Amino acid sequence: MPKDSTGIVKTVRKKASGYFLSREYKKVKRKPEVRNLAQSRNIGILFELRSKEDLDTVRYFVSQIKERYRKITALGYVTTKELMQTLKSDNEFDFISKTDFNWYYKPEKYVIKNFMNDGMDLLIDLSLRKNPALLYIAAFTDAKMKVARFDEKQKEYFDLMIEIGKEATLKYLINQVKHYITKINEQNS
């Protein structure tokens, strides 16, 4: 356990988050559907925003997969106050931070709840590292299919997980996600 009090608090928060998430998720009844990009009309994207470059990368991804009749909503978890102050939500992008969650990372802001209840065809979690707040959102988002990077401890919350290795970048994860969500269930498109 970390020696400083901030580290201890973070450890307790993460453990509490895992406990409450697991307990509440047992009540969830969902029937996943295999969906590819062509079959998806309402797509949600979760991502952690650590820099302006991350936002540019996700915006480019959204522009690549957007089509005339496709709704895309991206929800970015901003890690710094300085970055949060420079961002403005729009029709496709909303931004959240740690202040939008309770002490064990359960969402409290209406923007997050609206995202979670949007009835998506496809949810794509572009998190490169463990983020209890984003995991909570992903677990309880109403989506027919959920895609994320592979993490053994998060398997129960996603339908398709992609192994990217420890040194992978956001661009690499996006390329892998695009590849697999284009190919999966292709014969039924």
C-alpha cells in the first residue's frame, strides 16, 4: 500500500469502486448483439483526454466513421484542470472530469447519465489505462455491443476486447478497433 495519505485514499477509492461496480453490475440484464460499424447507427465513444493531441486523434476518428445517418457521441474524461478550462462541449463531444463522480467513481452529472441511457448500437472505449470512472460508465451504458482494449479484469463488461500491448498508443488502438468493428459480422451487413 502507498505510504502517503493521498496514495492510500486513491487505493481505497479504487477498491471501493471495484466493489460497488461489481455488486451493482450483477443486477444488469443485457443481451449483447454482435454489431459491426456498418450496422451501427448510434455510436458512443469513451476516451481519456490527457492532451490536446488525444482530442485531435479522437476527433479525426469520429470524422472517419461518421456518415450521413450516423449519430456519434464522444465523452472525454479530462485529466487536468488546465485542459478542462480550454474545452467546450458541442453536438458530438462532451467533457467530464473527476468532479462529475462520487467518491467511488459513480457518475453524478446528467451529461454522463444521458450518454449511458442513449440506447447505442455500439460503445467504443478508447481508454489506454485503467480508469474506474470510465469503466463505471462503460459497464452501465445501454449499448448492444461494447468494445475496449483487452484487460483480464474487465472482461465481464465488454463484448469484444482487443489486445494492444502495454506500449500501444491511442492511434494504434483506434486502428485496431476500426479494423475489427469493420470486419466482425461482415456477412450480415
